[in-house]
Amino acid sequence: MSESIRALIIIILVMILMGASGIYLMGLLYRRTVKNLFMIFRNAKAFSPETARFLDELPIARRSLLSFSVARDYTPQILQMLIKENIINITEEGRLFLSEEALTGHRLNSLYKKV
């Protein structure tokens, strides 16, 4: 096997390894963000329309234009996904609450139990 073929194989293997580790890291960040959102709603005791909170009342970090972070913040995307899955519900007034009932039997329930 020539040196150029060996080098090409090594480059391809390194690229595959980098891609796999990127996907794994993204999954870890996703799970951490879901757990953080569950903890925020649990600490706010926002479990029903009566105890629901406005987004501004919840300690969800908002990034300023001047802030710099290496890790991407998945909170807005995860929040939208939880709303679409009806795990987080929105009242007519625009308040948010976590539906523990909808979470029962859902694939994310195991993450909720770990919070």
C-alpha cells in the first residue's frame, strides 16, 4: 500500500471520528438543555395553567449580542420542541407550564426523573 493511500485512509478515519464525536457531543448538550428546562419549570412550580409563568419570569438565560460562548445554546430550539410535543403548554395569556401528565410515557420522561 502506498504512502498516499495510507494518508488518505487516515484522513478519512479522522473525519469519521470527528463527525461521530460531534454527533455525540450534540446529544449530550441536547439532554443537558432538556434537563435544565425541566429543572427551571420544577423550581418555578409551573405545572398547571394556574401556576404557569411568563417566559420573562423564568430564569432562562438570554444571550446578549456582546456575549461569546463556545458551546451553542440549544434552549430556544428545545423549548420550541417541548411546546410542539405538548410537554410545555402555553395558556391564553402566554404563560408557560410543564405538563407532567403529557410527560408520562414520553421518551423524555427518563430525563425528567433524573432532575
